[in-house]
Amino acid sequence: MATEKVVTVRSKYCDFLERDVELREWRVYPSADFLQTQGLTYQVRRCACTGAIDCNMKGITCRWAFTNPSNDRS
Ligand code: SF4
């Protein structure tokens, strides 16, 4: 059975919010038998920043806030 984990991939100070934020991935780890056939350790379901809601509310575009996939402010 697959399991899901939230992993912090980076911590940084973001100039747009003027505070520390974390960039997180929601990873799905497939069962061991599936791993052997696909050669994968995990798949990323989604990525988000702990400041994503604030950036959405302020109209700040960033792929980590789901507001612009081509604008990576990480
Ligand atoms: S979503 Fe992007 S712009 Fe907003 S705090 Fe995170 S890294 Fe900074």
C-alpha cells in the first residue's frame, strides 16, 4: 500500500513576505513490489510554500503559491 509524506525540501527567507518560509513536497511512496517494476522511489503529488496563502491573498505570483507555474521565486 502506498504511503504519503510531507517533506520540507528547502527553508528560505522570502523577500516578498519578509519572513522565513518552507518549501514542501507531498510525496507518495509506492509499495515495495511496485517500486521494483518502475524503478521509482517516490512521486511528487504537489509542492507548496508555507507562505502560499499569504502570497495568494496579496497577488504575488509564484509557482510555489500556485499563482504562476512559470515564475519560480524559490
Ligand atoms: S510562495 Fe513564493 S513568493 Fe510566496 S513566500 Fe513562498 S517562495 Fe516566496
